[in-house]
Amino acid sequence: AQKITQTQPGMFVQEKEAVTLDCTYDTSDPSYGLFWYKQPSSGEMIFLIYQGSYDQQNATEGRYSLNFQKARKSANLVISASQLGDSAMYFCAMREGRVAGGFKTIFGAGTRLFVKA
Amino acid sequence: DARVTQTPRHKVTEMGQEVTMRCQPILGHNTVFWYRQTMMQGLELLAYFRNRAPLDDSGMPKDRFSAEMPDATLATLKIQPSEPRDSAVYFCASGLGDRSTTEAFFGQGTRLTVV
């Protein structure tokens, strides 16, 4: 069964500093994708970054990078140079890569990030 | 600017009434997801479609919920009869392809309140 765990209900970070949001996962499927989404107070879900299970390098998208440690089954999101606008809920998600019958994407419980001025 | 469109954005209804939520996926996307978000349960996958065919709706209460894709540009989620515990934000998301590498793009959600 799939499982996504985000152990930090809330995090504080000082503006302009870096912050790491933790995510661990559990799957028996060798092929899977890991995603991070941001949900600001407006409620929309914004895709941030993706990491494939077979990718050799950690994914990066601007100020976002994904610290992928496959053996530990962790996919932590690192936000560099935090900005006030980064204050939001952050969700880690995983999709298995089954060929037949489709696939599911499940989400962790989320981490609420507060950026302090 | 391609985006997933959900209607209505807000819905308040009385217990027992039928509720229909609509979603227009991004043109060309062949995978559609329905999620429900509550404070207690977080984001739950209710159902998803690939090429308009339902692949998995195991997350959906079958007795009152139904999801369909009448055509490639419309997905619907119906609740009949609605109950107060159905109050939540319902998200539709769409994606291109059916591999694990595809991210899902979310609509703005329908906030449902059942009184």
C-alpha cells in the first residue's frame, strides 16, 4: 500500500533563509513519481516540483529543490532564500507507475510553512 | 492560459439535496482526478479517469457519490443525497499521459457546505 508521511505539521523560517520540509514515502513499486504542491491561503493547489524514481539527479526548479534519498525513501523539499509569499501549506505526493489499471496519486497530511519578516 | 475550471466555486445546500460539481480539464489532458479536502482527512483521492474511462473510484462512497465523464471536456461529480459530512473542498485535477511522471494540474476547487 502507498503511504506518504509528512511529520512536520508546522514550520517557521526567517525570510531569506533556507528551509527543508520533510517527506517520507513507502511503496513496493520500483517505478513512481514524487511531487510537491503548494497551497496558499487562497486554496489553489500549485505544482512545484517533480522527482522520478529512476532520476539520477535531484530535481530543481528555481528556489525549489528536492533532496531525493531513494534508499531512505525520503523526498524532502528545500526552499532557498525564503520569501513572505512562501507562507503556505505544502503537500508531498506520490504516484506509482503501474502499467495496467492506471495509477493513483496520494498526498501527505501537509506542512504549514510560516515565513517571518 | 490553460487551466482546469471547476464550477461552482461555492455551493451551500440542504441535507438531502443533490449536488453536481463540474470540471473542465485542460484541453488535451487525458487523465482526470477528483479529490476531497477536509481538515480531518486531508486530501483524499475519490476517483480518477483515463481517456474518459473510470479506472478507480474506490475512494468514493458508492451509495451516494458518482463520477462521470460525458465527454473529454467535462467531468462531473454528483452527490445524492448530500449529507453534512460531505462538506469539504472538492478538487478536480487533470494531467497528460498515464505514467508516474505526469504532474496533475488542479482547479480552484468547489467549496461545498451541506447544512
